[in-house]
Amino acid sequence: MLVKQDSMYYFAYGSNMSSEIFVERRGIQPLEQYNALLQDYRLVFDHKGIQYLEPCFASLEKQINAQVYGILYRITPNDVERLHNSEGNEYRYTKLKVSSTETGKITCFTYITRHPCRGRKPSRRYMSKLIAGALEHGLPEVYIKELRKVETFHLPVVSHAVDILAKVIIPYLAQGNALKIPFLKIGVKKD
């Protein structure tokens, strides 16, 4: 069931697995959180970012017999809205079923890119957040080893600046604001 006493389940498989990102930066307070497994999908890095800064982000792609580990969060409707605002319009809100020891098989929502962009590598900074989240929640070591094998992109000074900038931009977007930068579409559209 998707709604449980005015709350929803969200499956995080990217940097939102990290409490530094999900709780501290996005300002979301999960009511519950569990390790979860998504079957017949694979983790891909094809959500377009900004070339030479954050070239791409995580997304999901259907693939039989593949699996993606992540965190299943139960969050309030207000936090769902904060999450939608910070993820932006370039991700598609998608319902799917994941399995968790605590919940069994459960319907939740996640985000999958609308416009896959192949051939880019995620930044080392971004992958470090993803791996930190997987370690923090004790996801299977074999899965963490696979995450560590992902080739990354890194420009020392630029990558550090992006991390500092993200600490300011993400909370701003989570409040429902949009950034109006011609080459970058993030935040919610406001009429």
C-alpha cells in the first residue's frame, strides 16, 4: 500500500540514501527507514547533470534478473512535496514494488529520469555520497563493492566547489523554489 496514515513510502537508490543529503540538506525527517531491494531493475548513471561539474546522476533501468539495493523511507505528505521540489521535473515520479525484511513486498514511489543521457560518468563527489549512504545503512558488501567499481569523473577544485554549492541550492529547492538558469532545469515549475 502506498499511503499509510497520511504518509508515503519512497525508495532511495542514489545520494538520498545518505542522511547527510536526505535529512540534513533536503530537510526530510523519515518516519521509518528500512533497507530494501528492487528486482528487475539496474542502477544506471544517465540522468543528465552539468558537464564538467556533475555530469550525471543515478537513475533506474528495467533489466530482468538485475537488482538495486536502496533505502525505503516512510515520509509525510509535506516531506513528499519537499522531495518533489528538490528532485525537479526531469525525473519521472514512478510507482514500483520493493522488498524489505520489515515490510515484505510493498508499493512505493521513486524517480526515474525522463531523458536518459548516455556516455557520462558520475562525479567522484556524487559517488562518495551514494557509497556513504550504502555503508551508513549496512547494505550488502557485494553491492557496495559494485558501487565502488563505477568509473567516476573528477576535477579537484571544481568538484569541491560543487559540494559547497549543493549545500546551499538543495535546501533552497526543497522549499519549492526554482532556479532559473537557461541551461539547467532544476526545481519545480511555477506559474
